[in-house]
Amino acid sequence: MTLVTNARNQPMLSGTFVPVDDERDDHHLRVTGSVPDGLAGTFMRNGPNPMFEPLGRYHMFDGDGMLHAVRFDQGEVSYRNRWIRSAGLEAERRAGRALYGGLGDLHMPGPDEVGDAGPMKNLANTHIVGHAGRYLALWEAGPPTEVTEGLDTIGVHDFGGRLDGAFTAHPKIDPRTGEMLAFAYLPFEPYLRYYQIDAAGTLGRVVDIDLPEAVVMHDFAVTERHVVFVDSPMVLDVMAALHGEPMFRWDPDHVTRVGIMPRDGDTVTWYETEASYINHFWNAWDDGDSVVFAGSRLEGAAYTAGKDGAMDREGADAEPGRPTRVEVDRSSGKVRVEQFDDMGGDFCRINDAYCGVRSRYHYMAGFHGDATIIGHFDTVVAYDDLTGERTTWFCGPTSITGEAVFVPDPAGAAENDGWLLSCVTDRTDDSTDLVILDARDVSAGPIARVHLPRRLPFGFHGNWFPSGV
Ligand SMILES: [Fe+2]
């Protein structure tokens, strides 16, 4: 079905980034090891998978969203994948070719080319979350796309017309209140917008927040009482992109500020700190007058491919983020930044039942050695924030691991009672396993491997959807 024909001349469409070309359903997958009895539900993962040959230079953020689902049902494991059928992709399917440009070639087609599909394709390629009975595929430059449990596309979800425009790929769902808190960063004023969605899925408050200029804000954090934004030097410049320059640029003159706002408030208090960008947060919590958060922190741009789309460390400024804890003392205004590990990594995850309160266990996809290629993580990492202990599982010199998603053990009570699920691709034989690790002892290695029917291309984020809820 895919008509990508020129992948070898596109650095970001080579190796594990090569898209798959079909939609399939496979049952009775082969499993090595033993799937835990408590693991009943569906693991879903989103990621870019362009259907058509890109118009220009391809960036890994540009691909059409594709969902992969691995379902565990009474001992049987099955697989399904589906493209997200955005209006833009449907217009391209009618034309039989790509009509929209990407980050490297910002072509916005008119109605003569795409009808009423609009000038921008909502790729919906970054994350999949469940809230208020809906499955939402997310992409930070547009509204969510609702899909069914069976991965069929329902369409754009604009909260009954309440949402006008973008919506982060990393909303936070408060496990105590059921609320979903979210935001959008925007290329034009007001630059930042905060959304509060109640447990029933109704978008209530929308708060516009002024920033000095447009910046990239891929993630944020929430505590029981506050929301946390980081206004970083990663500047977003759409006008530059329209002139063929990079859309993201690191501006050393842009002061980094941590913004803290009461969840129900409308005024952000800003605290200056040293130049940094947090790509993903693990979590945040209130500690007396302080707000503490942790995440993967960069001290420079690592987002954009280098000249000619190079993705090696020299060609692209690919220095990975480092695990960092930040404490903002709201009474003194002091911001304390502490990098707690030298290992590079990202895709920060926790047991989501601890979202907003102090979490002890933090999980990451890391680099065992130097990060040579963007996204080629090779290690699943677990941090114990109480003892400072780090445990790791190295997935092997020829393999790449994705994000490790925490799945709680229904029979457990402790924060780390559960499993980590991650897609691990072996570059030597083009195979992917869904690996199951015991979160209590990551270093013991997989307790089970589900052998997927084919390689999964590099992807972004996923989630676990337990059955029967
Ligand atoms: Fe992300």
C-alpha cells in the first residue's frame, strides 16, 4: 500500500525508519518465555509511517501516524496495525501521491489540490491516550484524532467545538480526579494555551499565556496543585521554515524560565534558570513551598537533522538529554538543577498512577554508549529516586529499544509492581519483539518476548489499555 520509493536517498527513511507497507491482523503470536497472568489488555504504540513518497526531504516527525496494537487475551496474543486516516491522508490516497510537505519542505496545498482537507495534514503520529472512554491519537500541531479500540479512525476530536487548534501529544491525566490537563504551544500569539478537561471529557477552562516569543514545548508536567511549563531557547520560527530555514532553532539569547501556575489559576509565575530544554518529563510534585520535577534535559538543540538530513552525531547535533531533577523553591525564587546521571536517554515514563505526586521509580530509554543515531536507544533504564540506584537492561549491540511503558500488576500494590513493555528491533534480521520486563528487576532481562509478525518501524509513544475498563 505504501508508495515510498526513494527511501535510500532519505536518511530519515533508512534502517529502522523504513515504513511498513501494509495493514494486517495476526493471531496466535509466538511467545518465548511466560506472559504474566495479570497482563490482560492491549499495548498500543503510535509512530510515523509515511504512506507516499515524500515531496521533499523527509524528517522523522513528518510521517503519517500508524498505530500498532498487541492484544493479550486469555493467553492468546494478537497483532493489528492501521494507518490513521487523517483528512489529509485521505486526500493523498485519492490523488495516489503525497500532496503535503514536511518540516524540510513546508508545502501547504490549496483546495484545488486537497479539497476541504485543509493546508496542513494532521499526522496524529506521536502518542495514543485514553480518556473519558475515548482513544485519542495525538500530534502537537493539531487537535486529537479519535480512533476506535480496533484502530479505525473516527476523526478529529475538538471537544464539541471547544478546541480551536493544537493540543499537546503529552497531556497528563490525574489518576485521582480523572481530569486531563493539556496545553498547546503556538507559532503565533498567544504562543501558549492551557486546557482543563474534566473526567467526563468536557473541555472547560482555556487559559491563554503570553510568552516573549514562540518556542517549542513538547511536554509539560503537573502536580496535585500546579502545572509546570518550561520556556526554553528552542525557538519555533514558522516564517523561517516558509523560507526554507529550520523551523526549530536554539537561541542562546532566549532566557530559560520555569513557569508554575495553579491548576485552576490563570497567572504563571516565572523563575529564571540556566539554558535548557526538557524534552520529556517523568513527573512533578509539590514539596512544601517547592515544586520538584524530573526529566530528560538538553543544553542545546538536538531536534533537527543536520545538513543534508544527516542523522549521525556529527551531522546532526544529536547530543541526547540527560536525566535531571529540578527543584523550584517558590518562596526564595531559587531554581536548583541537578543532573543525576551521565547516561543519555529520553522517553521518560513512570507508573501513571503516581502522576502529580512524588514518584520513586522512573523509567527511560537510554544509550549504553555514545548516542550515534537519533532514536537508536539500546537500554531500558530504571531509576530508584529514593536510593539513587540505577538498574539497566542492555538489549544487545544490534538491537534498538523503544519507549518502555509501565503496566501495573493488578495483583500488586507497590509503585513498581508491574511490567515494562517495549518494542525491541534487531537490525540484523529486521525482526521486532515486544519485550516484557519485570519492573521490579529490569536487569534480569525479559521474562517474555512476543515475536511480532514483522518489524515495527521506529516509533514514538504508546500506552497500555487494560481490558474490561
Ligand atoms: Fe514525546
